Amino acid sequence: MADYDEELDASGLNCPLPILRAKKALAGLDAGKVLRIVATDPGSVKDFEAFAKQTGNELMESTEEDGKFCFLMKKA
């Protein structure tokens, strides 16, 4: 499990809220810091892949465990 600097719990939120919350959280982080996002919306997997491409932030990890999707995103 990689280390991260901040965690965002977006459980129970549907698209586009997890992305919007992540965008806001990333805005408050310095470049190179890692945000861990926990979401329950299955659509968030594709959403975060697209979000990473659009923003230049690195999606380091994308895992699913017990219906929860966990993402590690490094701020560009």
C-alpha cells in the first residue's frame, strides 16, 4: 500500500461529486503530494481515469475492495 498525504472519503456520493471533491482536495495540495480517494460509485473508476488524463495528475493506483473503490492520485 502506497503512502498518501491526505484522504478523501467520497463514499455514498455519485458522479460527478467524487471528482469535484477530489479536484478541490487536490487544489489544496502541493505538487507531488498524494491524495487517497475512497468512493462507492462504480462509475468513478472510469471517471478518475479520465480526470487524470484531463488534469495531468497521475493515477498511481486504482483498487476495489468490498464494493469500495480506492484511488491514489499524485498531484502534478
